[in-house]
Amino acid sequence: MAANFWESSQYKQLLDQEEVDVVQPLDKERGISVEDFKLIKFHMSNHIMKLAQHIKVRQRVVATAITYMRRVYTKKSMVEFEPRLVAIACLYLASKAEESIVQARNLVFYSKRLYPDDYKYELKDILGMEMRVLEALDYYLVVFHPYRSLSDFLQDAALNDVNMNQFTWGIVNDTYKMDLILVHPPYRIALACIYIASVQREKDITAWLQDLNEDMNLVKNIAMEILDFYENYRTITDEKVSSAFSKLALKP
């Protein structure tokens, strides 16, 4: 197991956004566009978050599950790896990897409760998909997240009051509705979130940022990606999500 991010499989497997946006051939045959691809992953990220609230697991488990899900679809098609089942399997696997284990039968129960008309999977389906997800991940389960760096940075910058903590953590949580964790080092995502929060809350951290000797162009580019997401988020409708899923012959 890697002791730090720079020695980890996660660092070695960082991708360019263009690589993350590749739609697999089987999905292309169904008419799935890059926009559809992003919408489905966005919807399944929300699905994982919603399910996690009911089974009451830590945010780190949620973040790891979403990372697994997004990583799977850099290699596998949504036709072969049905998104809703993958999402549940990833949450189950993440709960074990993060030592916050939940019972698979509870995932089945709450999934049926949340989606009584659509959810059709049983315990054996989750366990079977768990093994397929493990193989798709090449059994690399350790995920480094921005949260630890965020806490350290906020304290170092003297910004660790309750308001800034909650605001920046909220932004970090939102980044899992995007593919940033597959593209950028976690600490840089944390810096981008702090940068956004400092501008929004009118906190001058210019001197602190300069002392970090970090390439601020890279940080600001990530911040712009996040802000672009917030802007585009307003245009996401149930109709668009349904249209994307319909190409997979699924209902969202």
C-alpha cells in the first residue's frame, strides 16, 4: 500500500480530461455522446450520495465510491456495466476499503425503497458486480482525497473558522460530481476550492499562496473548471438525464 499520493497507483493513473471523456465503443453504438456520458456519471454520483445518506456512512466512503465508479468508466462501457448496479457495488466496496462496512442487504433494501419502480437487483447481483468492479480497478482500492490537505491548508492559512471550513468542504464535495479526482492531484483540488472560497468570502490569501511556491495557473484552471460546472449545473434537467439513460434503454 502506498504511503503517500506520489507513490500511489492513483498518481500513476492520473489521466488527461480528454482521456476521461472517451466514450467506449459499445456506448457509442447506442448513441451516447460525451455530454450524455458526463450526465450519467453526474446522476450516478448523486445516486451514491443519496443512498449513502440513508445508510449513514462517512463522506470519505462516498468520495471513494464515486472515484471507483468514475474510474471504472474510463475502461468499461455503461452497456456492459449497468450504472445503477455499478454505483451500489462501488459504495459497498468503498465501505469495506474505508473500514466503514455496511451490509449489502441494506443497500438492496434502501435502493428498492428509493426506487421502488425501477430497482430490480438482488444481493447476488451486487456481489457479482463487486467482483467485476474490483477487476476493472485492477484491485487498486486506496484513494487519496483532498480533505486532509484541505484541513491542513485552512489551518496554515488561518482560515479554519467554522464558516470557511463548511464552505470549502462543500465545494470539495461538489468536485465529486465532476472527474477532477481522476485528473488532478488531491492537494491541488483542495487549493482550488480554497481559492474559490477566499474570493467568495473576500479573504486575501495572496501572500499565503505565494509562499506555497505552487503553480497558481494550474490551481486557477481547476477553480475555473469548478465554477464552469456550477454554471452548467443550472442547465441540467431531468429531461436531459432521462434522454441520456434512454439510449442505454434504462430509466434514471
